[in-house]
Amino acid sequence: MINMKKFLLLPQEKQNRIVTAAMTLFGEVGYKKAYVSEIAMSAGISKALIFHYFNSKRGLYSYLVYYTGKIVMTEAQEKREMLSKDFFERAVISIKFRLTIKSRYPAMSKFMESFYNEDDREVASDIERLLAIATDMHAKADLAPGEEGIFKSGVDPAQVVSLVDKYSEGVINGWDSNSSIDEIMSEVSGCLNMLKLNLCR
């Protein structure tokens, strides 16, 4: 059982070091190839303390998944306006949300990306829970029922969604910490608004 109380009583800076070190290594090499000794060394603590707080490597990984889900859901609360916008406006909000996560929590972003290539069955259930949250959030940004009617005659809604998804992934994957999110979002808004003007009624 994870000794959450003792871990959460640590100074925030120490908690962050442990979380960042673990997310970074799991994100880079996956669950099976990540060694607790390497995580401890990177965090500047003993291997024994990792086991003291989390009981096992699986316990540590499960906590990181829980922590990630908590952060994502907290950030998502600020994006409730997605529910009242049209498809293109929701796409802009979704891209900004993902860039914000990547900017504020770079190690977490890498950790989340690793889920899609993680094949260790020991942590499959942890990953499935978090991916379910991500899928639900993506669905909220997708075309709403009946929203296909916003497009001009001859425009295939499925192709538009695919195009916007690929554009979004390109923006997210191409962003680096030296770039201004506000400047990128100004460009994103312009591009998606141009699509909206040309494809919608």
C-alpha cells in the first residue's frame, strides 16, 4: 500500500523532484526498463525511500498516473467553455489546453505520451483509466451530434475532423519551450478560423 501521508508531508520541492525524476525515466524507457535506483539517483534520494513512500515500482507508477489524472482534470475545469463553442472554437481551446499542460508539466507530457507504447500488463489497468479520461475530453472537442450541418454542401465532416486532428498533433508535437504559446495560439486561431470561413455555411 502506498504511504501517501508520509510522501505528501514532504516539502513540495522534494515531492516534485521525485515525481519529475520518475515521470522522466518512465517516459523515456517505459515501465519495464525503468529502474528505481536510477529514479532515486536522479531525485537525489535513496532507493529505500522510494520503497518507503510507494512500496514498489508499481506503486510509484500508479501514483504518477493518479497524479497526472488529477492535474489534467484540474486544468480541464478551466476549459468548460468548450461545451458551449462550435467545433473550430473547441479545437482552438483543446490545442491551448494541451500546450499549457506541455509547458507547465514537461515531464508529465512525456510520461503521458509513453502510454501509447507501453505494453507491460502490470500497469495496463492504470493506463486504461487515464486514457479513458483523455478519450472523454477528446470527444468533447469533437463534432457534437447534429453539428455536421454547419458545413457547406459537398464538405465531408469526417475529413474535416481528421484534418483538424492532424493539424492539432502537428502543433503540439512541434512546440518547444522557447516558443510563446500566445503567439502560436494566435496563428492557430487564424488558421482554424480560415478553415471555418471556407468550409462552413
